Amino acid sequence: MSFRTLHDRGVIARYRAFLPVTETTPVVSLNEGSTPLIHSPKLSAKVGRNCQVFIKYEGLNPTGSFKDRGMTLAISKAVERGAQAVICASTGNTSAAAAAYAARASITCIVLLPAGKISFGKLAQAFVYGAKVVAIDGNFDDALRLVREIGETEPIAVVNSINPDRLQGQKTASFEIIEELGDAPDVHILPVGNAGNISAYWMGYEEFLGLGRSKKNPVMLGFQAAGSAPIFHKRIIEAPETVATAIRIGNPASWDKANEAIAKSGGAIDIVTDAEILAAQYWLASNEGIFVEPASAASIAGLLKSLDPASGRAYEANRFPEGSKIVCTVTGHGLKDPDVVKDLCGSVIPAKAERSEILRLIGQ
Ligand code: F0G
């Protein structure tokens, strides 16, 4: 028996007409999507010229990242095709989403992770959702190569973004933004790792423009971590490194699609350093109350870089038209990786449990 509730609004329910599903597709959903688009007065002021900046807060999906949008579709379609098991390579968020949706579908989930390079929060998710967790002696790119090989010979469905169902689900974020703003934004900024998400957003924008549901496409600006920037450098990075482990990727699967989105939209790909990423993460949390994981902060760091004439930026923010609407996608929740901010947590103020002492210590 299936119960529908007021909140039964996953991305398949909301955008069924635009997705490759039929009446008989078994929908595996955790009510993902419909995430907040939060106006940022402080970033808007930094950009100036009446521009308005909005944060698409994808950390509020059920497993804490945008991956749930693609995973609802990938798992639903895999179940429709009779899969008993799914597999993915991951830097942590895809594996969390795959494990959760596979649990809900009562099928087996196997995740291949780069050993020692997954934040503890994400690793905990894979285990608690009941996945078989394999930590390989290699990086994400090695894991994805192995997953492709296994998917060719074994009866196990691959749910990485090389599975087209994933990008179909992820494109729904563009639909939501268009519906909320009444049109596509002028500029869309997001972090880039395996390059599926920038490709999916572009697909969504193109689709709604083609259907007359929007009047323009945004300029797409993608940001890679400086130590993991194959698209920016136009070459495979054999040993990618960055504090933003989610985007520690040297050979992105959707490289060509990302280049197409950037070229067709008149956008750019650029890099941000680990220091810029961590500064942006802290800035966003302490100024706008939005705590995101480091990879997600690459979009905010990227916007700030585009504003700075001394930064060597690939795209100058003064090219944004006056009054532009700018959307930054922040892809995953900050609580996924609290270790990265532990240095900030060292300065607690020790006190006796006495009112007068506390008032003295807080300067009252
Ligand atoms: N931000 C976060 C939080 C991510 O987890 C990822 C990718 C990205 C950005 C980049 O998106 O790969 O579509 O360009 N994480 C993948 C994973 C690789 O395994 O969870 P992309």
C-alpha cells in the first residue's frame, strides 16, 4: 500500500512530465528537492549595482546533498529494470545518497571510496544506511574506472552520473530556480568535480528555455579546487589534492558536457585555492547562517574571486549586467565534514557554573 501525504513532493512527483518515468515506474523517493533559494543581502551588497545573490541550499536534501535529486531517479529506474544491486564510486555524497535510496528500495548497495579521503560524516552515512563499503587504495578516478568495468560484466547497476538517469534528476534544480525567480537567473555559479552537476543544470536550463518556461539561459561559472582542476588546466590531474574532498577529482566523467555548458552559456571555468574555499565557508556560515561543506563553498569563493580585480579571475563580475540575479549552488551540508572546521572550535571559554562568573566572562 502506498501512502501519499501533503509533503510527498520528491522531484519525480514534482517534475514527472519532464523525467523519463512512466506510470509503472516504482518511485523510490525521500521527498528530496524543493530546497530553499535563500537571498543573500551581504553577498548582494558585495556585488553591488543592484545585483541580487541567491543561495540554492542543496544541503537540505534528505541525505544532505544535491545527489538525492539524481539518486531518486537512478534507483527508481534501476528497480524498474529489475536490479537487485547498485554500485557507485564516490567522494562521499553519491555513496550516501545511493546507500539511502537503495535501503529504501530494499536492494544491495556497494560503494567504492578512496581510502582515507572521505569525511567521517559521509562514511558514517554509507554504513548506517547499510551499504557494503569498499575503500580502495586509489583515488576517485580509480574507483570510477573500476565501477565502469564491474558494471560491464556484472548484474549490478551503476548509479554514478555516467548513468543518464542521474543527470535527469539533477536538472530539476534548474526548474525549481526558474519557477522561484520567474525566469532563469543571469548568472549561475557552482562547484565542479566530476562535472555532472554543471552539465545537469545546463540541461535543465536549456530544456525550460526550449519549452518557453524561461526567457533566457544563465552564464554558467564553474569553480574547481586549485589542486584538482583538470578542466581549468585542460589536462588530467593524476594526483588531485584539496581540502574539499568531495571535488578531489582529476579526470571528470562529464568533462565534455561541462565544457559545452560553459561555452554555450558564455561562461567560464576557474579555480579557487583551499584557503579561499575555507575562508568562504566560514564567511557564509558566520555572515548568512548557512553552513556548507568545503566543496560547496567553492561557489561562494568563486563569486568573491570574480569580484576581485587582483585575483587573476577568469570571469570579471563587472560583466554581470546591472540588476543581475546570481544563483550560487551550495551542494552539501556543513555537518557532513565538521573535522574541517575543528580549529575554529578550540577557543571555548572555560567557566565555573556560576551566573556572576559567566556574566563577567561575556563582558556584561
Ligand atoms: N559538491 C559536493 C558536495 C559534491 O559531493 C560534489 C561531487 C560536487 C560538489 C561536484 O559535483 O561531481 O557533479 O561536478 N561529489 C561526487 C560524489 C563526486 O561522489 O559524491 P560534480
